Amino acid sequence: MKKTLTLILLAVMMVLGLTACANSNQNANDNANKVSKEDSKVAEKQKEPSKVTIYLVRHGKTILNNTDRVQGWADGPLIPSGEELIKSVGKGLANVPFIGAYSSDSGRAIQTANLILAENTSAKDLKLIQKPGIREAYFGIYEGELNEVMWDEAAKHKGYNNSAEMFAAGGNPIETLLNGVSDLDAEAESYQELTDRASNEFKAIAEEAYQNGGGDVLVVSHGITMAAILAVIDPSKVMPEGFKNGSVTKFVFDGKDWKILEINEMKYAE
């Protein structure tokens, strides 16, 4: 009888021990799963891209700007005062931790971007990427011509007496100019052609930066191209007065929507 009771007690103890082990293992598994889920949430949060801030800069003043000549795909180097202004812009942006740098493939834009990057405290070794899509408009037969001649002829073609009258009429004078020029020379770009290539390239730069985690991006382009980009992103921000050489326009992209923080700011050169 005693032997039987002893065997029964041993069996009960074994069952209780196995149950305790099973519960312990289940608790360990539950805790491990909980930690794993928490780790996944942290990792997922870390993967979420942050906003992209783009500093869109117009190139420095060139020899063709200085003589008031049409400068689209034609190119000229920065004059000394143009270089000095851009160096000042670079100093104003020196502490911006750029994660990407882009310019058009025109020499004046490349020169401008390199001068800005040379002043930057964290991006001096950043590779500059050239993008033909953000090049200036192509003005065909008017390349190198006096700006006044091109503007007046385009305005007259569109029914105005001169460019001053065209500006006074309101609307988007850049659109009128480019369409007038492309009417007069089929090889020149129309407003739609410019806005398509420039805005697509600009948005692609922002999207790539966003997918790579976000951050600050330098983009150096040209006056009329910048006006076209701005008009596409926010038509209410059309700027008849244009962009000054070395001016900085600041955009924020959150992966879906755009916000314009500053337009044509020169404070970075102070």
C-alpha cells in the first residue's frame, strides 16, 4: 500500500513539474514575442522617412547676365562679384547638413554648387550630381541675344505692344514669353515642355531623398526654370519679378505634399 502511494505521489509531482516547465516556456515565449514586436515597432519607426527640405538656389551672376544677354543653354562663367555672392550664400548655408547636392549640367550651375559646398561644414566631400532636367529653358535663335529684344519680340507676337505691357497684363509672363519664343522658333522650348521636364526632375530628386530617409538637399538651377517649378508646385506663387542671382527658395516635401517656406530669399548672403 505504501509503495502504491509513493508511486502515485511521484507521478503527481512529475505532472506538476512538467506543467510548470510548460508554463515557464510559454511565459518565456510570450516575453520573447513581446520584445520582438517592440523591436519591430522601433525598427519600423526608424525606417520611416523624415521630411525633405530642398534649398533651391539660382546660380551666381555670369558674364552673360552682366551684359543682359539671353542665357539658356548658352553658358557663361560667374563674374568675380558673382563668385563672391555665392561664397556668401555658402557661408549662410554652412551649417545645413546636406545629404544630397544637385545642379543642372550647365557650367554656371555646377560652379555655383561647388562654391556653396566648399563652404559647408559637413558636406565638402558630398558628390555633386548633375541633372539635365533642371537646366535653363532653351531659347533657340535668341540664345545670346539681348534680353530686351527677345522679350519684346515674344510680347508683340502674343499681341502686346512691348514686354512692359505684357507684364502689366498680369498672369504668368514666363508662360507668355516661352510660348511666344517657341512660336517664333520651333526649336525653342515651349512653356509646357520646360515645366514637364523641370518639375518632373525636381520632384524625382525630392522623392529619392525622401525614400532614402529624408534630410536637407541642395539644388542649383536657373531663373526661368525655377519659376516654372514654383508655378507647378503652387500656381498661386507665380513670380513675375523672377529670381535674383544667388537667391534661395526653400521647399519642404513630406512624401506626399509640398510646402514653400521661403521664396527668393537673399538673407543667406548677409
